[in-house]
Amino acid sequence: MGFPTKVQLIQRKKPDDYQFYINFPAALADALDFTKAEPVEWSIIDKQHILLTRAVPAQTPAQVKKKILKS
């Protein structure tokens, strides 16, 4: 199952000052246990594929449970 989304363009006052945004669906972020401000890195595979990689490996459920129990 995919998560269709559109690329958004944000243009600033200068003609060469712009940014593209891609929204990340909440259902996908929840399924992957993403957290607010989590660092990720985009890599270009080819013109049809982009790879998103976590900068820091995600914690496993066992690691999260252990952390909660220590608190």
C-alpha cells in the first residue's frame, strides 16, 4: 500500500529563493515510530527513487520498554 502525496513549492521574494516540501503522512510516521525533529537523510538513487535513512537507528520496542522501566 502506498501513501500518495504532492510536492509543494514555496517561493520567496527573490526569484532564486525557493524550497520544495513533501509532507510525510502521519500513518507512515506512526508505523515507523518517528519522533518530532528526528534527523533523517535523503539520498538520490535515480530520478524515480529517493531513499530516506534515519541518522540514528530507531530504538527497538525492547529498548524503549527498558528505558521506561528505568525511569
